[in-house]
Amino acid sequence: MQLTYQKLGQDHPMFGKVEFLVADGMKPICYKTKDGYIPLEAASPGAALIAAKAEVVTKPLYILSFKVNGEAEEMSFTSKKTLDRTLELYGQKAFITDLKTTTYKTVV
């Protein structure tokens, strides 16, 4: 099996959305994008963009909720190390109570 990579012409419906048409001889197999390969079946104009972005890169966002002298407060952290240091410090203070951590995933 010998694969060929063909550039798409401007009249092709997937032009600008994919880089190459991958074929085995004369039979098209899939499309190649900068993020990977998309099968022909999933390559309708809208599905190509969805398939190319199927792997969403996320980053954790940590929210620390606590009470200072009975008043509710919140802090946000992007670093788990900084959150742990803050939890340790606030855990030693008698006037800081109800320490709770919530983790969210944010899109990078």
C-alpha cells in the first residue's frame, strides 16, 4: 500500500479546512489536518471542524471557598502548588473557617 498526499484545489469543498487528501493509489482514504487525520465519512463541511477540534485542551482552575470571621470569601488559583500552600497557611489561622476547594476545567 502506497499512500499519496494530494493538495486540494480551490474548487474542493474542504479547501482551507484540511491540508491534504490522503489516497491509496486512486482511492481516497481520509483527510489530513494540522491536528491529525479525519475519515472521509466524518468530513462533511461542518463535521471536519468538529472532528479536528474533538480533543479540547483543558487546564484546571481551582476555587478556594472559605469564611473569614463569618464572611464568605473566594480565591481562584491556576497552580495546584500555590493552592496547597495557601490551604496550609489558612488552615493554621483560627479566624478562617469552612475551607473548601472546587476544581473546574477551563479551555486553553
